[in-house]
Amino acid sequence: MESINEIFAQNLNNLMKSRGENLSELSDRINVAYSTVSDWQHGRKMPRSGSLQKLADHYKVNITYLTSSHSTNKLSSAAETVAAHIDDDTPEEEKQQIINFIENLKKARK
């Protein structure tokens, strides 16, 4: 089982990649020391609540998204079909939100 630090680091790296953002750019944009962001990115440390909120605001996601595992291996074929029709320029976090919405609708029907 992955630790919260590993899950957060993976999510941060995915968000950075989806934006084409490097460590230095993120550090400047959220006004946090480069070394601190590097520690987050490599799973050595977790951000404090204020920094978590800065990241959530920056990436337009909620804190739960940053700290939760997002396994895409469990997607249904319907969710995969919808996801395949999303534009290539759609940010990764928006794609995941759409997929999560579809999965939640399906669960509510059961």
C-alpha cells in the first residue's frame, strides 16, 4: 500500500506534467521554496494545510484530489469511451473529474 506521501507526490507530478510545469515554475507560482516543493515532489515531505490549499487553488482541484489515490485501472469500458472523446488539451485533472462523475452516477443507480 502506498503512503500518503507517495500518493501525494504521484498526484503532484501528474498535475505538473499535465500543465507542462517544472519544479522552478511551480515554486515561483505558489511562492514556496524550490527545495520544499522538491521534497513534496519526491515524497520526502507533505505540505502543510496552507500549502495544500495553494496547490489545490493553483491546479483547480480540491485537497482530497491531491491526497487520494486515482487508480485508472478500474475504469469501466463506458468511462473509457467517454474519456477517449475528451479533447487532447483537456487538463488531466478535468479528465479524472469527468471519469469520477461517471463512476459515481453508475454507483448511484445500483
